[in-house]
Amino acid sequence: MNKFIKIGLLSLGVATSTIACSDDFVEREFYQDVEQAPLQTTQEMQAFVRGVYSSMRATAYYGADFLAFSEVRSDEMYSTLAGGYYQNVYNYTMLSNDPYTVTTYNQIYTAIAKANIVINTDLAGIQGTSQDKAYAKFAQGQAYGLRAIAFFDAYRLYGQKYIPSGTLGIVLPTKYDPKALMPRATIAQTEAQIDSDFTKALQVMTATDAANYSPESNKTELSVNALKGMMSRYYLYKGDYAKVRSLTTELYGKYTVASAALLQTTFNFVMNGAAPNSIFELAVGTNASLSTGSYRQRLNPLGYANIAVSPAAFNSYTATDIRKNLITTSGGVRYISNNNGTGKYTNTVGADNIRMLRYEEILLNGVEAELNGGSATKARDYYNEIITNRGLAAVGAVDMQMLKDERRRELLGEGLRQWDLRRWGDAVPRPLGASTDQRLNAFPIPRGETDLANSPIVSNPGYDN
């Protein structure tokens, strides 16, 4: 059966190469409805998977905003409000038609729409050799994994898990149907769907010859290891420590912690896709650089100088901790991106690949999981593997407070802190004068979703009153 696909919504990103997701992305946009026959070739499957990556790297998603939302609502960074960016997010004054809530919501669900097209492709109709069909199956597994990531991201922003008496998760479309009207699932249903997608992705990807289709050396495709790492992040958020312990064990030793001498270089444009601690990246590169829309522009004093390091975070580093050297001071404000060759996301045109997952996070996930029902010795060993590469002495034991502090120091600016604080039940600071209404922990559901005729989507409380 043919499907009518609004390509203007999909903005299908097609790579010029059929081998690897590299700097050679090309973004095609068509602003009309076209009739789209079912996908029939591995190239079409691959193009739609790469289209998901293209959506994910957009400014409104991992290109800048999704990372910034977690940082400006945390204890490690804050918004200076320079350039007018993130004011409503930082001050908790968003409305349901706020551009941040609308554009990010749309970008996440665009990624989901592309993944759904791949997921629902009948593989019996794929042309070519048995190897072509096997690759198409692997691509379908990747699509399940990418949909799980997107659902998880939407859930963290728009779900009600961390508001008083919250019961709702998000809308969970599992087929591409732009005319469908779906209600929001419950929190439990949302988490079950994410779990199901991750489980299916792992099953499908490991059942094929993954090494032939997405080798672990290709950091810009969702490999089996990258999938396991993203699963680790989700199950840590969910509090399923047994799964996190298992996943950490499976990934342990397959990558290396960046040494003191190499740490800065691993964040550098020249190591796009090549850092020994990198597990998964979204390809950007020079040809597809995000320019003024990049995360670098928000972090850098010579960009918009909008996201700065908090005094508490800066003061948590000791004098010998090499990570302190990643932070620079400009005009009395501290930043984690600069133009002198140090920091994170420093490329002037925003050509740095987006570091989605690195080995240090996996080890920190493992520390926390081992401290919650596992081995104290393993927790200590994972912890020491990081800090001894940061100019610090090994410790004899580690506890949860040490783990929390170390996550802040190691993962500063990488878009995780707000979610850490919320899952721990720790205080999330708000700027002076901001509303104390805890219902505003969740972003508003865009008004365009709730105002549609006969829309069953329920808005989040506390907005537009």
C-alpha cells in the first residue's frame, strides 16, 4: 500500500555516500505532499536512518537546545541570558507556544517519524542480494534504537514523572501517520515502550552480522556498543541498576578513558569520529557545520556567551585536576568553550561532531549501579580509572556523594546534569525570582498539539493560566 508522506515534515537527510555517515550529509527539503511507495532498497533504508541522525543534530535538538535545557536548569551551569537565548527556559516562564518547546518537540517527533518508516518497512519487499536484505534488517534495528532514544528524550522534557501527582508520559506513535490523533501514554506505558524498543533493537542488531554493516570503529552510526551505552543511560535514569551493571560489564575494556594528555584533544574537531573514548557521535563536520546555531555559539564568550559554568562547579575542581584547564574566564564569567584550543565544542564554525556518548559516562554509570546493589570494589575501580587520568590520586572507596560530584566534574556541559539531579531527587536550583511551581519541571506541550480539533492530547499543568 502506498503512503502519502509529507517530505516537508521529514526533511529527509540523505548522505552522498552509501558507506558511512560522514561530513558529506546533504539535507533535502521538499515542501509538497508526494506519494511515497514502500521502501524497496537498502539505500532507501539507509537514507531514512541517516535522516534520523540529521534530525537529531539540528539546533533545536542535540545540535544545541536539548543539551542546553539540561545545563541551564542545573547546579553546574546557568544562562547569562546573553543574546536572548534560553531566558524563558532558565526563568521558568515558558508558555505553550514558546519556540523552544515547539521546535524541539517537532524535531524529536520528526526523528521518530523517519524511524517509524524504516521500522514498518516490509523486509520481504527489499530488493537485492541476501546481504542487502541483511543490511536492511540491521538498519531496521538501528531505527528501533534511535526511536527509543527519541522517545526517551521527549519523555524527559515533556513527561510528568517529576511534577507533583504526575501520571502522563508522552505520545507514542509507532507508525508514520501524520493524520493520526493519539493521546499521551501513561508514565508506565512510556517507559515500557522505550524498554521494548531498546530490547528489539538489540535483538535485531545482534542477530545480523553487525561488523559488516556498522563496525564499532564507525562512531557516527548506532553500533551495537553504542546502543548498549544508550541503554545504560536510560536504565540508569529508570533506576534499573542490575541492567546498568550488566551493560557496563559488556562494554568494559572495549574503549579507553582519555588520558590526561589526550583529554582536550578528544573534544576537538580534528578527532571527529576518532577519539579512543568515543562510543557514539552525530556527524557534523565542515560541510554541515551548524555555524551560529551550534552549541559552541551558546557556550563560547566569543559566540553568544549564554551558558556559563557555575561558581560551585568551578570550585569543585582541585588545582591538580586537568579538567579545570578546560574552563576559561572572560569578563569575570567562566565558560567551557573558548578559542584558545581548550574546552569543549571549540570549533569556530560549529563543525565538532556531537559527542553523544563516551566511555567515561559508561564507567560512571557503572559506579552508580555497583553502589546500588553491586560490588563496592568494582565501583571503586571504575571510579579510579577516571580520576587517575585526571591528575588525581586513586581512592580506597567511593560513595554516592563522591559519584555525584564526579559526574558533575567529568560530564560538565554535556547535557546530562538536570536529569541526574531529578532522578536522584536532589534540588534543582532556580534563579532568583523564578516561579517555585514544581509543575513547571516539565516543558509545556505545544499548543499546536492540544488545540487541534478533537485532539486527545492533554497539556501539562501550570501553563497558560
